[in-house]
Amino acid sequence: MLVLTRKMGEVVTIGDQIRIKVVEMKGNQVRLGIEAPGEMRIYREEIYLKVQRENQLAAGWNLSDLESAVTYLAAGNKE
């Protein structure tokens, strides 16, 4: 892990396309501005981990689960 010290307004550049700027410091919090290509997804870590868990749960479904749901709904069960 690279650990840096930055002052207000200073920037860290990652590669050619990502810039992270310190935009505000208040108490024990730091606000960062991130410039990156629009197609690049940027998440807070807690959100990223939640997305990963949801993806793993979704990947756990199989075709028989879908077939059972379709059969259930076709039988007139609407719940």
C-alpha cells in the first residue's frame, strides 16, 4: 500500500486517466474529488462489498430455480 500525505488542493494521479484531489478537510474527515473516465465505476468500499455479495447471491441461482418460478406462476400463483 502506498501511503501519501497531501494538503488541501493537492492531487494524486493514477495512470493517465485518474486524478484524486483533496477538496476539503473537516475534523477527522477528508473530502476527495475523483476525476476518471465515465465508464469506470467508482464505489465507496462498503458499497462495493455489498455489490459483490449481491452478485455472488445472484450467481448462485440456477436454471431449475427459474423453471420452478415460471411453473409456479403459470399455475396461477401470483405471490
